[in-house]
Amino acid sequence: MEKKLIKNAKIYTPALPAFLGWLLVDNNRIITFQKGEPPQDLEKSCPHVIDGGGRLLLPGFIDLHTHGSLGFCTMDADPQRRWQNATRNTASHRLCRQR
């Protein structure tokens, strides 16, 4: 088992107002989170304790952002290739008005 304890973090959830607290993870699964300080025996028994330093903690949230659009990578460093992909894909998806 790989337990990790994150303490002193500002925890945001969809169901509760934000609060300063702690979160326990075991085998990459959230076990529990609570307001305030973690129990001392729990903190002593965890091999990995992370001090959140009051920073944000969003348990269970998934980052759904993307670096692509319409079938091409928007992170391409070559401006000419990026422009060609954008204009080709925009035209093929009829996202431009024809005059």
C-alpha cells in the first residue's frame, strides 16, 4: 500500500465550501478528506506527508483541457504550418463564412 497524506491545503469540492484541511490517498485512491489538522497517529504512520502550504487542492477533479483543435496540434511551433493547418481545417469544417 502506498499511502500519501496531504495536509494544510485549501480543499475545494463541488459539494462543500472551501476549507483548510487534509486528504489521505492510498494506492492512488482518495480515502478521505477532513477539515483541520490530520490525526497525529495518521500523520506518523504515513510514509509520504506533503505540506500543501495553504495552496489549492481539488480532489477528484480531472483536467479536461486540450492542446489540439479540429484534428491538429495547436502547440505546433512552426507558425506557417500552424496557419496552414488552421485554415485547412477551418475551411473543411465550414467554420468560415463564404463571401
